[in-house]
Amino acid sequence: MTSLALHPDRLFPADPSTREVARRLYDSVKDLPIISPHSHVPPEWISDDIPFRDPTSLLITPDHYVTRLLHAHGVPLHELGVGAGELDEDASRAAFRHLCAHWGVYAGTPVRYWLESELVDIFGVTEVPTAQNADAVYDQVAEWIARDSSRPRALMESFDIEVLATTDDPCDDLAHHKALSEDPTFSRRMVPTFRPDRYLEPGRTDWNAHTDRLAEVSGIACDSWAGWVAAMENRREHFRAHGAVSTDHSHKDLRTDVLEVADAERIYAAARSGSITAHQAEALQRHMLTEMARMATDDGMTMTLHPAVARNHHGPTFERYGADVGADIPVDVEVTRALAPLLNRYGTSPNLRLVVFTMDETVFSRELGPLAGFYPSLYVGVPWWFLDAPDAIRRFRKAVTESAGFGKTSGFIDDTRAFCSIPARHDMSRRLDSVHLAELVVEHRLREEEAAEVVHALVADNPRKVFSL
């Protein structure tokens, strides 16, 4: 069997002089605590300290990065546990065999980097996974899972996760967050994130049902536009009272057109009556998004935008398995004109922090960098999803830094449900930022002492500042 080991210089440049500087910069930040201000880890995992069940539900099923490539190579999603509920051991082992037998499909991908880091650093695996050793690797991971030290709360400590944000529905009672905040044995910090997309899209067939629920939970009638606004403000305050520091929005584009109040009331009434047109629904959604920015200037929660995704691209997959199973595909997005109405109103507000992410990397240097280089409120979100890969992260730093500098970027976002991949993802980011700064040092564009300060800021200071942590 081929041995599996992590080279200490992985992701570092081949040039010896640059590599030496990158090593020193990385060594200065590699052991800093992890700040994760945007993830999708279910809060009950932490509050109830729910033990992981088996290697497949830990490493494969919740990670659409893993499942989508297996699916692309002919493995049906249901054989990976997607949409299957709790797997018995035979099904779990069968899914794990698929991963090991298809290990080669991840060559050159960030998924391979994360999986190898997990297997070696966390589970102590020393052989490259294959079809022949799949059961042995499975047993080794299963043995690790059975330890008390492998439960979520213990991992928050051993992974040194200082802050972990979850992603939550506005109508959630946040009981899990409340329980943790009152638990003296929990020394880390878990915060909710306000994710109101379904309430901001009046063209959805289920929008009225969600709005009815919003009215019920807030105790504020949503039979008018003013009522909807008040109900949203109520739920935002509920989240803030439970530790929330940010809101998260993912629509198809970034348009933030503003309606007159009378027009908003009229179109809102049409939405509630079920007579809204597609054009009206789009106009109201864009106005609602701008209203979220207005609320952010009042309550201080950071507003993050995640556009440029064609959700559920394959209809039959969505119908069978639901959302978030790997069938979302990047699309292009326009930023400068789209955000102009919002930024003209709130872009210089001292109380607004707006973080704009994208999967369309063509806008990094053309639009996002220049916008962040002018507006005090606007920060560029680091590469996420399809762009959280080594070469894309390198391109991002080169594209954005020249117009926005380092201080107007968000800090790394792991954006994952795969809990054990969090350390590997953050480690990758720290290595790559160290390499970029090392290149500036050897080109005599930055002193090494200052580069060390910058890499520390990227890891520790920027996320704390941007997300008010």
C-alpha cells in the first residue's frame, strides 16, 4: 500500500527563497485559534454534544464537495447516503467504499487536500485509501468516532475553534444557542446567523406560508408592508439577543433597486393576495434586500451577500434529494450598478459593514476591489464554494489587494457542514496567504516584519473587525 503523509511544505512555492519566507510567516499564524463566522454546522451538534454516527455521515453525506464529484463519476447520490436518513452499517460501509475506490477523482482538487489533512491529522490514517483497504480505513475512522474526545464539544477545544457561526431561519427560537450561552462548561462561542432568503423572495410559491409563520412567531401582523418590516426587525432583535452578529443573503443577483413606500405597499398587498407578477416579485425582493441594509445600519449586524449561483441546476435531483446536494452551479454577476442604490443610501454609514462574496471571479479586480477601495462600509468576501481552492485564492489576493489592500477583506470563510474539515480549510487559507505575502517580501515590495503583521490580521483581526467579534 502507498503511504499517506502530509508534506510540511504543501502549497508552498518551489523557489527556495520564497518558500523560506512563507514558512516563517505560516509558522507565525498556524496555531492561532479558528474564527468561523460563516458555517453550516447544525447548532444541535454542539449544544447537545451529539456524537457522530459513522464515517460516512461524518465525512461524505454532509459534504456536497465530496458527493458531487462522486456523482459526476457515476455514483448515485442515494448510495452516498444523500436523502437516505440514518444509514445502517452495510449502507455506510458501501458508501465509504465508493469514496476509497474513487480516490483518484479528487487528484488536484482542494477536496483532496482537505480529506488528506483529515485522514492524517485527525484519524491517524497512514495509507492512501483504495478499494482494497476501504474497510480498514473505515474501521480506523469508526474507532476514532467512538472516543469521548471525538464528540463535537471536545473537538471545538481540540480544533481550537474560538467562534463558530451557524446559519439559521429567522423564525428559529434559537433554543440551542440559548442553552449554550447558559452552560458554564462551554468555553467556546457559537453564534446564530440570520438567513432570511425565503422571506425576501415573494415570487416563491411558499412565500405566503413563510410570511404567515413570521407573523405568528414575531407576534406582529404581516398584512401590510409596514407590518412585514416590523416583524423582520423583531426577529433580528431576537437574533441579536442570542448573540447573532451577521445576516446572510443569497439571491440570484445583487440588484438593490428601491421602491417608493406606496409602491412597496401596493406590490406587497399583491404578493399577499397571490396576484403578484414575476416582475413585481423581483422588484419587491430587491427593495426588501435594500431594507435589510437599512436595518443593518440600525442594529449593527454585518450584512453578507452571496450571489451568483444557479441553485438546483438539475431539476430531477432537486425533486428527489432536495437542495444543497452539489447541483448548484456558478453564474456571472454584475456588482457596481446593482449595488448603487444601496450604497448611495447607506454606503458611507459608519454603522454598516457589508461583505460581498462572489463565485464570479471576474468581478474581483473590476468591481469588488475598487468598490471596497472607496466605500468604508464594503468589504470583499474571500473566495468561497467553488473558489475556495488554492489557485483561485492566489488569484483573489492578486486581484483585490492592489485596489482594496488587505484590510478590506473578510477573513477566511469555511462555509461547511463537514465539521472535521474546518481545520484543514483554515490551514489551507493560512498557507496560501503566507505564500502571497512571501512573494511580496522577496520582490522587495513589503518588509517581512510587516508581512507578519498582515498575515496575523488576515487570520485574527479582519474577521473580528468585520463581524464584530
